[in-house]
Amino acid sequence: PGLGVEQELGLVEHPSLPPPLVVDLNGDGRMEVLLA
């Protein structure tokens, strides 16, 4: 789960950060951690 979804929706806002990536997956202001 989560693999490819962040790229597909363009939710990787900080590509310079090392994994895990932290993005707002739901667009509701809550930051979710993506274990890359």
C-alpha cells in the first residue's frame, strides 16, 4: 500500500528528504509517513 500512489497523485512535496517520506496523503492537513 502506498507504493506509486504518492507519485501518481503528485503528493511527494519534499523529494529531497530521505525516506521515510512525510506527505499529506488525504489532503486534509494530516501528515502521513510513507515508508519507502
